[in-house]
Amino acid sequence: MSESNSIERAEDDLAKSLDKLKEDSKDLKAKIEQEKRRLDLPVDSKLGNPEWERSVSDGHLDLPEEDEN
């Protein structure tokens, strides 16, 4: 009788653990998707655009160096 109770308890613990893992997995997947959306760059981004790189190569957008005194 004691053995069957411990088996049932172990089965219940396993079922609870699996449910918690599934819930945690779902939460983690939602967080990952949210971060992916947050980091998406617009399609027309200047990042990596060779024409933009050529147009700013003269340094006109550079900030002047400041003395750290």
C-alpha cells in the first residue's frame, strides 16, 4: 500500500513538474519573441547601406574630439 502511494505521489509530482516546465517554456518563448520584435530594424535602415557609407566617408558627421582634463 505504501509503495502504491509513493508511486502515485511521484506521478503527481512528475505531472506538476511537466506542467510547470510547459508554462515556463511558453513564457520564455513569448519573451524571446518580444525581444526579437523590439530589436527589429526598419527595412529602410541606413545600417550597411553602401551609398550612405560613401556619403559620410568625408567625416562631416564626426564629433570633434574633446580634451579630458
